[in-house]
Amino acid sequence: MEVRRGYKQSEAGVIPEGWDVQCLSSLLTAGPKNGYSGRSANDAPGTPTLGLGATTSGALILNDETVKRLEETIDATSDLFLQSGDVLVQRSNTIDLVGTTAVFNGPSGVYVYPDLMMRLRFREQVTAHWFWRYANGANGRRFFMRVAAGSSGSMPKISGEKLRGMQLPVPPLPERRAIATALSDVDALLSGLDRLIAKKHDLKQAAMQQLLTGQTRLPGFSGQWEMKQLDEIGRCFAGGTPSTTRPDYWGGDVFWLPSGRVQNNILGAPSDSEITITERGLSESVAKRITPCSVLVAITGATCANVSLLQFEAAANQSVVAIEPFDETDARYIFYALLMERGQILSRQSGSAQGGVNLKAVKRIVIRCPLLNEQVAIAAVLSDMDAELAALEARRDKTSALKQAMMQELLTGKTRLVPAGASRA
């Protein structure tokens, strides 16, 4: 394969001429060292220990779900305690996650780590961060998946010996610093967007609680609200599935939705991959036509009590109840009111562990109803907040995708932040 000017072929692939390839072991002061897996529980009295979930995202997450406590207390002088700047590699997990790497940036001397992780300590912190990025990049993932040992369906493992022998492309120190800074800046932007999204979500939840209960009234509105059952404000009916043995019932122009599509969202437009049924399937089977601006409620399975606002003509399976509003009720208002009342829906479950809600129970769900013009105004405020959230989430997703592309360019040297002739000091 021809290598373009300024680059060279190496054990780690094509890299810039100014980069070295080094064995991981030569960059370490200690490790890889396996952790310790003693008996643990959330309410145990001993030493805090990380679970795999603390590093599965590729970054350190410390919370009640990712940290447990051992039954025993580890001696304070033990080498098992993590120090800030340590690098943790998951030595065993599914094939998609084995080798996932994170930098421990928590407090030193507080947490130990499990046997399913290996700890590395690097000579330089900037090199530790370089390895962290490289290990979670495309080339690092390929290495871990290649060296992980284990039978199909098992939790494959990476040995410390294989990890120590990893051949790593290493840029000069100034370039490592520049890359670390650039990627940290993007991480800070993403974290800022995550915090803003969380804040906007909390504000929306508070607005729903205030506006949908009448505790706060929008300017210009007054008068009493009424408590109404769903069957008083709309036509409620369950869906149905046409016979799958009748091909003439399927492949038509009417979109057919399973309950899994009801995800507390607005179904704005069908996709090309949606299943469709025919007019004959509607007229001859248990399927029922659902008009646009109807509200859908999932009544069984994992999505039970989820709500969606349907904005196109469709039909749905028997695990979905549709509410077609009467003239004096706004569909968007019902959608938001039922989002807030999901607990009321869940409280009506019966049957097995997965549970379910029947049509009769859904009809009796009660929501607070102002007059139509106030319903429309309240729904408009909440829709605007949803639109703002959606725009922020789209920006976050775009930034995350750009970060992944940027990482691949920087980690392979295809994009250089430091001129090729810069000092190697």
C-alpha cells in the first residue's frame, strides 16, 4: 500500500513520520494490576468499590448505581486504592465492551476497583490521557476485540500480558498536549450541553406540574376547571392485529404501529420502514383506523403507560389504546396531561409481573380540563419547550458525532494540531 508523503508504515498502522510506536509497558510505572472482587452490597459497611458500570461509558461515573461497598474494610495502606490519574481498563465484559477504558479522576485513596478491571499508572499524565483516547477509538477497539479470549457467548477476557504488549502510536509531547486540550474542550462543550438539557428538562417538568394542575394560570385565563374521564373527552378504543396469514391485509397505505412505537413522544411522520396494512385489512379484520391528532397509550409490556401524540393516519395493535378527542378538547393537551398522569395509568395495572391495563381502566383515567382555548395555550407553551429541548438534543448529538470523527483524525495523525517539524520536547 502506498503511503503518502510525511507518513510511514508502522506496527500500529500508518502514522506521521514524527510519531513513534512504543510498547505500552514502556510508558507505565505500574500495572496492569487486576482489582479485587469481594462480597459487596449497596448498604454494606466496608470500603467503597467501583462496579463495571462506573467505566462502561468510557468515562468515570460515580453514583449510587456504579459504586457499592464491600462487606470488609480494606487496609488503608493497600495498593488496591485508586489514585487520581489512574487508568482503568475493563479486562472482561461483552465483546462490544471489553477493553473499555476510563481515567479515574475521583479522590485518591477512597475507592478500590473490581477484579474485572485492570489498573495502569503512566509516567506522564498527558500520556495516560492519550492512551485513554486511543484505547476507546477505532484502532484501540480493534486491538481489544482481537486479543480478547473467550468462547462465543461468554464474557471474553484480556490478559495483562496482552495489554502490556500493545503497540501504541505516540506523538511528540507537544502534540499529545494539543490533542488532549482539543478533545477536553469538546468534552466540556458536551458536558455543558448535557447540563443545559437536564436543566431545561427539569424546567419543563415543573411547568407541566404548574400548568396542567391549574396552580399557575397563563395570562388572560380564569374560570373553573373540570375533572373528566378520558371517555368524556374523546372516543377511546383498543387496536387490533390483522391476521398474519392473510397477505391481502398487509402492504397497503395505512401505517400499523406496535406498542413499542409509543415512547412518550410525538409521532410526527412515518418512516419508510413502517409496517403497513391495506384498506381490506381495516374493513375485514380487528384493525381500526386511527385519525391524525389522536393520543396513543400503550397498555401492556415494557412500554405500558407510555404515551404518544399521533400526527398521521395509522392503525395499532391490541396493546395500544387510541383516544380521538371530541371537538372541545385539544389532542396536545391530552398528550401532556397523560404524560403527567403516567403514575395513574400504572396504578391500574393488573395481572402478571409485566402487567397491563385494560381498555375499561383507561377510559376511567381522570384529567383536569380547562376550556378549550386555555388547553390550546397550555399545550403551545409545553410544545415550545419540547422544541427547544429537541434542538438542544440535536445539537448535542451532532457535536458528539463530530467529536468521534475528530478523535479518529487526531488519533491517527490524519489531522495535525502541531506542525510536523515542531519540537519533540
